[in-house]
Amino acid sequence: MNALTRTAYLQQEHLASITRRHFLQRCTTGLGAMWLAEQSLHAAATGHAALPRRDPTRPLEPRPPHFPAKAKHVIYLHMAGSPSQLELFEHKPQLTQLDHQFCPPSFLEGKRFAFIRGTPRMLGSVHPFHQESKTGQWISNQLPQFERVLDKVCVIRSMNTDQFNHAPAQFLMQTGSPLIGSASTGAWVTYGLGTENQNLPGFIVLLSGGRMVDAGKSVWSAGFLPGVYQGVQCRSDGDPVLYLANPAGIDRQLRGSVISAIEQLNRQTHEELGDPETLARTAQYELAFRMQANATDSFDLKQEPSAVHEAYGTELGKESFANNCLLARRLVERGVRHVQLYDWGWDSHGAAASEDLRDGFVKKCRSIDRPIAALLTDLEERGLLNETLVVWGGEFGRTPMAENRGGVDKRVYGRDHNPQAFTIWMAGAGVKRGHSFGQTD
């Protein structure tokens, strides 16, 4: 390679290393600097103080919100598959009167369903309803323990979506887009506010129900945000995170030396190329190192007294929704910003016993009833409910018609996907207690 060719090669490498951010900073018109100056002037003129500058080497450092807020933590309970609102929170006496009658054509015109074909029959509520004494809200007999804490909850009955398949509906619910690639709510929360405990991830994901959610791990991804903000999937049994422990022959001091060497190489790479993802990767290595001493303690349910285990219905040594609810309380208690629980198994089509509203649905209700009531009570007793937003719900609702998969007219105790109406509830920081909002048709 002669001198001229080498010079051209080095110039090409230099240009390839220049990111869009470098261009905005270094171009002759100074577009980036001009925009930032304008924003600073606008903030000063309107009286809005600029947020502290983000330290790229400490991406999870806690940051104040733009405005005063009550919520400091989030616990999101997502029932993957979507529970039937018509068997839990939506009392429809007229629907019961129409039970097993053919669905009026007006209910079907212009609508798309995942499995319903032809003319299905109406399906009244399979389980009886009654009014809860303190709030007057209607609730079915499937959540007797949750009913005791209904006065802490705001039921939102006006939810709707434009997605009727699970994966895109879960993406829409968790990221705001039905397409893969957007950042999840947990990622946005930790990106905007950081987290209070620098020795644990700011966004932790716990699974139960025996299967991965339909949308897969991308539903808790950071999308286009730096990777350090994505959810970290942990387990309620065994090591909280796979491969967190040191391999055989590697002690903590040696592991620390390796992390330090990797950090130096990454910093050098960042200085040369300017890619912010390099610093994010460095932060992830360092967090994993700190987690070795802290995660095991945080996830050790054996530290809880027997009365707490009795309240939640936990089973040590097993992965369960009850265990995950108790872990969620332990994590927010230790400063974790966003805890996401996914419980699979709520797709009540009626095609099998596990999907039957009289069988599998009842078992699922029993598995969440006691733990959720215990979680809300426990958070309040510890003074955490006033600063923790708890959200419960699925990705869409269920139809008032029984599912006639393939157009077959037979008695089925299951419902198809209904994007047009579903119910969620919220509790905790900033939420109006014992209230219901909106209504479904």
C-alpha cells in the first residue's frame, strides 16, 4: 500500500466513524449547538429549568421528573392472553338474558375477529356477579380475596385497541406500537428517571404461567434507546439471572479485574468512534458485577416470615405468580424503578379445558386472587402504595359472543378476542381509590 492509498484509506475510516451526532456537532452551521441554545433560551423564558445533564457513564443514575409526581415505582401485572372482563368486572344482565341466542347482525357488521365465523351465539356471564359493599362496584365471585381490597383500586372500563392478535396487541399495550422495535414502558421509565438502586437493574421482568408471552422478549426491550434500559428477565427460583455467578476457577477479585480491563477498552473505543451504545454496554457489565453481591439477597424469599408467605400463598422452590408478587414488593422496597410481571394462560377460547371459562379460567383466577390482594395490602402497610403505581390488565378484551371456531354451531364456554372493549385496574400513587371510570357497551 503506497502513501497515497494509505491516506485515502485512513480518510475513509475516519468518515465511517463519524456518527450523525458528530455531524450535528461539527458541521459548519453548528445545527446541534444552535438547537440546544434555542432550547435553553426557551426553558429560561418559560421558567422551566433544564434537567441535569445525563452522565453517559452512569445511565441509571436517578434523575428528578419534569414535574412533581407521586409515583416513584411501577408494578405492572400483565395477564398474557387477556382475561374476560365479562367474567370478572363487567356485569351485563341483558347479556345474560340473551344467552345462547344468535348474535344480531348489527354486532358483527364491519368487525373482524380472530376465530369467529358466520353467526355466533351470545354468551351470558358464566359466573355470578354481586355488588361489593364498600364501593358498590360490581364484581364476580371469582376474585373473593381481591374484593377485600377493591376500595384501593380504580377500575377503568373504557379501554380499547385496534389489534386483535396477541403479539401486536401486547406490543401496542407495552410499547405504544404494534410493531417490533419501539421502547417499552419500563425502558422509558428508567430512561427518564433512572433508578434508586444502582446495584440492581432499573427494569426487572418476572414470568409465570409456564410459557413465554406471545410477543417474546422484545416486548420488554429498550427499542431504539440504549440497551442498558431494557428489561432484565429474572427468575423466582434458583439464580435470579442465568450465568450471573462466576464460572469455576474465577473468583470475585479476578472477575473485577476483567470488568476493569473491558471498561478501559470500551472507553478507548468510545473515544475513537463516539458510539453511545459502547458506554451503555460498559454500564451493563458493571451492573452485572454489582448484582453478584446484591441480586441473590433481593430474590431470597426465605428471608420473609411465614405470615407473609401465608398471605401471598407462595411456594418456595417453584416459579409462580404468587412468588413473583412477593418479589415485586421486595424489589420496589429496594429501589427498583419498574417491575413487570407477565402471567401466561388467560386466552379463554373454550377449545380445551385449560381455555374453558368454567375450568382453566377459574384456576387462573385462583392463582392470582390471593397474591394480588396480599401485594396491595403489603405495599400499603409498608408505606409503599402511596409511591407505587400498580397496573393490572391484558392486551384486549373478550367478545360477548361465544366462539364458534370455524363457524361450527355448538355450545362453547369461551370467547374470542375483542379489541373494542376491555377493562384494566390501577392502584397506588395518584390513583382515585374505590372508583370506576368509563363503561363498555
